[in-house]
Amino acid sequence: MANSSTTPKPLEILYKQAGGVDIYMDIYLSPSSTPENPAPCMLWWHAGGLLVGTRKHAAPHHVRAPLEHNVTFISADYRLAPQFRIPEILSDCVDAVKFLHSAEFKKATEGRVDTSQIILTGSSAGGWLSLLIGCGIGFKEAGLEKIPAVKGLIPIYPMTNLEESFYRIKHRPVEYLGRMIQDEEVQPFINPDDPGSRVAGAKLEGPRTIMYNYAVQEGIVEELLFGGTGISGDVFSVPKYLRGLSSPDSLPPIYLVHGDADGPVPVTQTRVVAEALKDLKHWDYTYEEVPGVDHLYDQEPEVGMEDMYKFIKRVFHL
């Protein structure tokens, strides 16, 4: 394991301004990368139910990846719901991918990143984003153009389907939290028109943290993410999209991982995606179900995600 003195520090870059919000990404360069031998990259989106979270909440194994695996690691923020809805959030993610192909990005990274080799990844809601962006799910309804093909997708304990009963019913209290969240605890964050809550990235240790748990408690996740858009959550259901495909030819290699003791995002969210990929006879997918671990388990320093990095090295031919 790399120590703090050898862990590369990120470049912090403003990649977009929208809705009165500055949106940043952190870029961790491989210390062995050069313009002649640039390192491939993982673009990662954070957890938080699209309601909370920040690019700064990357797991230790992510931050170690440039040194240990010669992979560029990029963590990008996006605007948060309910002040911004799914179409705006997806547009931020699409623009993050586009920014990697820009002259500005190449100059900032001194040409040390191979942007012809990109894996999209994310944790929890960020894993959902990686699937939506990589497959182009809901792009028509959101008014977005598909991105260039990527080398792979790695959804880590992802949300995938708001049609599941877990997101449809009230949990009072939320079982994994063990208490009722009072309405006043989420004010003003739950007000879509509150100007002070229009942000891209919010610390998981801050007062906004409770938003996802409150949304699950009240059964309003879909309302907070889609309210006022005229778009139904089923449009962004990953298993529904996969079951509608006639072949897997449009899909890149996919590595799915989820703990079977996950409380905030049930493991069934990933199982149904794995089943759909199996039925579709996807030519290159892996599903790893980790026994006995809860949500965000890979935030622990000792977790190396070894099988995930084997997948990455195979896809990138490292």
C-alpha cells in the first residue's frame, strides 16, 4: 500500500460552469506516465443518491491506482438534485467525458493521459451514472447526444432501477439507519428552488448527508430526481434497457460488484443487471458479489479491489 508521501496529488480543474455553479474534476496522474507513454484513465462519479456527495470521497484504492496500477484516476463532480434534475446531472457527466478529449485537458495533463482508453466507473448512484452514460440510456429523453464508445464500465454497488419496491415504499424508519429523520433535518436542501442549495458536490460529513436516507424513508427518490421533468424513472432503468436490446453488440466490457449485505442500495439492484446481461449473452461481463459487506465497503483502506483492477488491466492491455 502506498503511503501518503508517495500518493500522487490531484490536479483540480474547472471543467464546466452551469446553473450558476462551478463544476470541478480531480485528476490523479500516474507518476510513470509520459507524453510518449500516456496512462489510460478511469473516470469515476461519486455516491450519494445524486442528492449529496463529492468528488473528494474517492476510495483509498482509487487514489492509489495511479501509483499501483499505472492508471489515471479522475473524479468528477456533478450538480445535485433536487435543485438540478436528472437531465442536468447527465449533461454534466457527458461534458466531463467530452472535456477529457479537449485541448485544455491535454495541456493541463501535459499529454500524459491516453484518452483513447477510458473506463467509466462510479459508486452507488455514481455507478448508475456510469451505466447510463456508457450505454446512452435515457439520452433521447434528456436531449443528449451519446458519447464516443468507451473501453469498459465498472459500476460499484450501483443503483440501477427505481422501479424496485425498495424505492417505491416508505421505510419508517429506514432499517439500516434505525431512526426516523425529521422533516426539519432536510431543510432547506429538499427545496428545489433554494438558491443556496444549488451545488455540485456536497461533503458527506455535512448536514446535507441525510438527504438520501430521508428520500428512502419517505419513498420520494424518484420525485426528487425527476420532479418537473415529465420523465419517468423507468426510462433510466438499466435492467429494462438491457432487456430491450436484441444483442449485446453495442455494450462494452462490464464489471459489476456489490456486497450482499448492502443496506442503502439492495444487492438486487445489481443482480437484475447481471441476470439481464447473462440473458443477453453479453460477450464480456463479470459480476462479483462480495459476501458480508455493506455499502461503501471499499472505502476501507485495506480493501484493494484486486479483481476489479485485474479487469481494468485486461481491458487496457496493461
